[in-house]
Amino acid sequence: QVQVVESGGGLVQPGGSLRLSCAASGTVSLVYLMSWYRQAPGMERELVASITRFEGNTNYADAVKGRFTISRDNVKNTAYLQMNNLELEDTAVYYCRATYGVADVAWGQGTQVIVSS
């Protein structure tokens, strides 16, 4: 089993920055993909970015390309989402997801990001 816990959310003005962290625990050696999703009020959960644990290959949603950067630290078993030039539309609950084993997933409880002036 794998567990993930997010941190780093908060209130920020438009144009500001935040860095989210996702700490994995448990059988982390089985994790091969870490992803960030977000869900705004009244909207479906959407993929923001993902990174493969070993190769470090990344993938981004078009809405965040050039503004967000996903990274991972395999020593700390932590994935990060650096969010720059935040926009009002980035307001959402951000969730971390670890994919491990055959096709198991572990979701975190989410961290709130509010972009507001």
C-alpha cells in the first residue's frame, strides 16, 4: 500500500507563486508515476501534471504549460508542483495521486489553492 499527503496550499494574489508538496509513504518502491490533479467548485477533477518516478518524464495540461513545473525527489519520496504566475482560474483543491504496482492508485486528501486579489 502507498499513502500520499499533500501540503503547501494557501491564498495567493494573481501573479503570485506557490509550491505544493506530495509526500509518499508505504511501499514507495512500487510507485512509478506521480500526478497532480485539481478540482474547482462545480467542475470535474482534471489532470494538471504528471511525472514518471524513474525517468522524470513530465506531462502538463495546456492550461498550465509554461507556468507550472512538476518535479520529484526520489530520496525524499516527494513530488512537487511549482506554480508561478497564478491566475484566478487556478483556484481549486489540488490532489496528488501516486500510481503503483499493476495499476493501483493512492489519492491524497487535497490541499486548497485560492487565487484572489
